[in-house]
Amino acid sequence: MDVEQCLGSIITIPFGQHKIDALYYFPLTHEGPIEKKLCILRLHGVLGNLLDETEHALPHHLAKEGYSSLTMNTLLANLGLFFGFGIFENAMPQIDAACGFLREVGFKNIVIAGHGLGGCMAIKYASLKNHDSQPSDIQGVIAIATAYSLPETIRRRWDRFGSEPTYDEMVQRSAGKFHPEPGTDPAWDKTVVIKRAHGYTTLPEHTEVYTLKTWGALASPEAEGPKTYLHIGKIQVPILLVHGMHDDIIEPREGEDLGAIASKAGNQDVTQIYLDAPHSFEGKQHELGQTVVNWLCDRF
């Protein structure tokens, strides 16, 4: 289906005393009743969808093929990890609110997709909905460059570049912040700058910023939410796992192991695809988009 134009709008979804920012794409040539159409809910990587240019290409590609999408930021995006409110588990109700918005628009079929951290969130959320007592409108999951276990991925990367502080030092410093001892109050939170977290220099692009609490919830050994392997086996809707063969953050075996867990748990529709691309899929955005569209067309 060729679509010459699409309507892209920045929207705000109320969420308690806060709000959710999102980019809503709706093809102008959308034909037929919307309740029979599919919408892709896209979750961000560490930088957030509205900052990371690697996240921009897929909505355009989906719209050209006639698919609507909602690209949302959660409290884990951008400043959430910097200021102490970006807790992994707390992003799940926000994803639920975004699904609620799509239901109000009229969509009854949603595929949830994510890149990197977003893939971890997508799999965790889908696993929760699979066990809900209410029927779910989540019809599929797309996880792109998704870690087998995000805490292990971060530990391995920090060890590789010689981070300062080290991973083990952060484990010690964050103890009691994320899961305080029973009967005790959480220790005072503190912002920490991690040098050489993404590369061998102390330049800003190789630096990460967390509070001890947000780091503990995302990267510590006791953080179970971002351990994707614990959740993917609970999903029974179709799963697409896409990895880059030149990914220097996520190892190819991680996708293989995740797919094996899902299949062994009884999911009969698990697809694993490897593209000749780095973690960001830079230069391969069209190929990635076509891979996603082909998978969607085959099933929906």
C-alpha cells in the first residue's frame, strides 16, 4: 500500500500528576474501520525517542506502508534516570496508559515494539498482560537489539571500557537504595556520573548519569525487571527478535537464547532475524523497516 502523506503529531497523554509525551503517526489514506487496523506502540532506548535520531526512521517507514504508530517516552527517557524518578517497573503503568489512549482512539489490536532498553520494556509489559485476567489487545511483540539481561550487558560494557566508578563499586554504593532492608527507610539518593561507560574517553558521549536508585532499578544484579530472559517465556503472542550482526553492545547469542526460551515455553511463533548492521542500525534503517513490515504483513 503506497501512502504519499502521513500525519505526525506530538501528543501529551495525562498520567496522574505527570504526562507522557508521544509522537502519533496516522496515515492520511487510512482506509476501513480503525478497530480492524493495527497500531504499533514503540518504546524508546536510553536516550528517549524524541532525542535519539536512530528512532526516527521506523515510524516513517510504517506510515508509508499504511501502519499507524505511537512512539512514546516513559519516565526512563532522557532526564528520568538523571533525577531519580526513572524506575524500570514504574514505566509499566505508563505503557498501560499509552495503550489506553490507543483504545480510546479506536484501535483494538496493538503490537508493542522496542529498541534496546525499549525491547526489555516491551517484553516485560507483554509478559504482564499475558497473565492478566482481562483479555489483552497486545497481538505481538517486536524486540530490536534487546539484551538477554540488561544488568549483565551494562556490567560487561563497563568492564570493557574501564568505567569509573566500576560496576562492582556501583553495586556497593546503590545497596539499600532500590530495595532497602525491611523496616528501614531508603538511604538518601545521589546523582552519579559514570565515566568511560560507553567508550575509552571521558567525553560526554562516553558518559552515563544515574542516581543510585535509578541505577539499582535498571542495572544492579537484583533488578529483575530488565532481565529479559525471566519474562519472554511468559509471552504467547508472536515475537520478532531482530539483532545486528555487528552490534558491539548486544551479543548475537543473546537473541538466540531469548528465542530458545520463548520457543521452549510453548510459543509457536518466534522469529529471529539478523541484519548486517550495528546496534543503532545506522545505514540499515530501510532494511530494518522492511523486515518489520514483512513480519507484520505475514501475521496481521
